[in-house]
Amino acid sequence: MNTLEIISQPPIPEHLIGEVQSKLAYVDEVICKAQISKDGQKIILEVNRPVDELLRQRVEEKIQRVVTTMTQGSFRPKVQVLEDNMSAPTLNTNDPMPELMQRGELHCEADGIFTLGPLVTRLVEFFEDNFIALAATFDAQPYRFPVLIPARYLERVNYFKAFPHSLTFATHLREDLDAIDHFAQSACCDEHGDLNQLPESFAKIQALLSPAVCYHLYFALADKPLPGGKMIATAVGPCFRYESINLTSLERLWNFTMWELIFVGEKDFVLENREASRKYMAKAFEDIGLAYRVETANDPFFVGEFRKQAAFQSAFQLKYEIRANLPFKNSTLAVGSYNYHQDFFGRHLNITLPDGSPVHTGCTAFGLERMAYAFLSQYGLDIQKWPQTVKDYFGE
Ligand code: 5GP
Ligand code: ZN
């Protein structure tokens, strides 16, 4: 592997190192690995071909653009911790991934695409049952949403601007006998698993794979008054966020499952319910023995949108993340979030309250694979060593 080192001028502030590092994956296709030194001065890249001056200049220019756009004029957001249960006594200090793979509990089909075996599946079901119980206390209406989402829907809520890097497009072959015959005869994958077909074979893109669950509800409510002026709904479904070289283990999947409780109505209705769901889950997490904290956070907006949007979210406390402890790497992982979108969807999708003003929305969302992974990181694979509530569910 070839290495390319770039000095960041000025150094990247400590609070932005993780945010900038996650964007380096999208700077240039030669980059296979990217690391920023702790002091924020050095960017170390592993690239897939020998480094000549031309390549260095090309990559360096783009990296500097990312760093400048994301960091110039930024200030450290004040992180507010709402719950701190990080000292819950957990038992395991190893990464559960190797044993899960070895036992066949996980099968990696490709980067970010995993099959879950019986133990992990039941653990996911256990968490899902907890969330279903949460939804029941809110008398939430159940919904089922499609995996595909029309491009024009995402366009309407500015998703292309905010998260272009993580989009996953759905297409099909053009309705043309020659194109279909040609595909049938010649389609094959190379050693990287890449299909050898040219873009001309494919139809124009009308749909994408859905990046979130709650969007589907807002689209179903669009362009009309909300009956009764309030609603609470729940749904679970697969979500897709392309994460390039950041796809690692169950921590970051291309295809993951999100469970959501969704609030639509007046501002106070949404905020009160978001808070009530947080309080309910605090008790549930205590029963499960999860080591975690809840703190203010921001979404991973792409480079150009990052500074303004992240600062806005943080200033108005629009997002709280549930960050579970990963003892084996002495860090945390976001397993869920409590979100308030203000009247963003109400305005963009023209969903109105009885007085004609736009609705406010919010959601409580959990990543099911991440929940299972965080739990296994804290308690290991031996059911006998798990907290009693979870053992009971497994009949132990
Ligand atoms: P959010 O709407 O806060 O971005 O996502 C809600 C939850 O979905 C996150 O807290 C996390 O648990 C899960 N999630 C988001 N992105 C990923 C991902 O790339 N991989 C996995 N496994 N879960 C994710
Ligand atoms: Zn949501």
C-alpha cells in the first residue's frame, strides 16, 4: 500500500477530527484508508497506487478544501449530557466481532452487508420488543413503509444537498430488448465484485433506497391538513447509508434496520413526547444494564452544509444521541437518537395544523444492529453472564 501524508494548515480542531475524518473517504477514489493525527496536524492516507506529484497535488487540493470548508469559523459546540450511565458495570472487554464471525452468527456478504445468525437475531428481537412496548405506551399507530423512495421526495426535503455522499440509488435495465439481451449475455463481476456493465445499460434514476424511516410518514401526510392536528406513529424498516471505507463491522453498515417512534403536531406536543420517550427508555436501558450516555449531537452533513447545519442543530438541541459504551475500544457508538425537526417537514411538505400553520415533527430512532453490537461488546456472547432481564427473554 502507498502512503500519502498531508499537513493540514491550520490544524483541524480537536472537536472536528472525527467529523472531517469521516468525510475523507469521499475525497478521491484512490483513498483506501484515512487517519488524522491526534493533534489535528497530519492527515495520513493509504492510497491504491504509487504517489506521483500530480496525484499528490490533486488529493491535497481537495483535502484542503474539505478541511477549510468544515473548520473555518467553526466553534466548539457545548455538548450537554442529559443522562450518564457510563459507569454501569459491564463484563466484557473484547471486540465480539471475531467470535461472532467464527461462530457463524454473522456472515459478511460484502462491506457493510451482513447476515445475522440466531443469537444476534434474537437479541435484535429483544430490543425490538422493548421498542414495541415503548410505542404501546404512546398508543402509536403502526405503519409499514417501502424500501424504495422516489427521488423527487428526497429532493423536496433537501436531502441531496445535506447528505449526497451517503445516497444509494436504485435502477433497472432500460426497457430495450437489445440492452436487456446484451446484459443477459455479458453481465459478469470482476475480482472486486463489480459488475462489468456500462451506465448506458441502466434506466434513469427515479428511486433510491430509503435512508430513513420517518420520511415516508411525512410524505404520506404531505400537501394536506393533518387530521386532528396530531399523531404518533411507529414503523421499523431497512435503511441505507453508503459509508465507503468507513463501513466497519456492525458499527457502520450500508444496510441497517431502524426502528422509529414518530411525533407530528404542535411544537409542545412533539417536544413533550420526545422527552417522554427519552424518560421511558432511560428506565428500559437501566433494566438491560446498558452503559451509555445521552448527549446533544448533530447529523453527519456533507462538507458544504456541515458547519451551518451542525451549529444550528446543536444550538437548538434538535438532536440527542444515545451513545453506548464500547469497552474494547474505549469509545462510544450512537445506538439511537431523539430528534426534533421543528417545522422543517411541515414547511417543505406543506403539512398543516388546524390553524393553517405547518406541523412540527420529531422522532425517536434506534439502530437495531448497533443495539445488539453494543450489548455484545459490553456483555460478551455467554448468555449466562448477561443481565437477568435479557436472560429471561432467552429462557435462561
Ligand atoms: P440517525 O437518524 O440519528 O442518523 O440514525 C438513527 C440511528 O440509526 C442511529 O443512532 C444508529 O443507531 C442507526 N444508524 C445510523 N447510521 C447507521 C449505520 O451506518 N450503521 C448502523 N449499523 N446503524 C446506523
Ligand atoms: Zn426519524
